[in-house]
Amino acid sequence: MNGVTRREMLLAAGGAVAGAAGLTARPAQKRDIIDAHVHVWTSDIERYPLAPGFRREHFWFPSYTI
């Protein structure tokens, strides 16, 4: 046995869940969120077909590549 009691394990797990959920004792802060993922698409719909129900006219731009 590694010396960790059931009670200590439950307290640690509860603290981890509370921390992940933002339920800490810190004062409220303004949080800026940055959407850092990239949307790219090609105009080559022959090689990369569109999902059913979508057409080329649904594109905002003909292509959006890196």
C-alpha cells in the first residue's frame, strides 16, 4: 500500500474536479477567450466532396487555404 487513505484520495479527487470546474476560492476574474483553431477548405470538391445537402454556393469564400 502506498500510504494514501481512501479519505485523502476522495479529497484530492474532489479538489481536482472543483478546480477543473472553476469552483475555486479565487475572486472572480474577467477571462478572455481566444479561438485559436483554424478553418481551411479547398475549392477542389471533386477530390474532397461536400457533405450531403451542401453546395459550392454555400461557401462564404471559394477557398480558404493556408
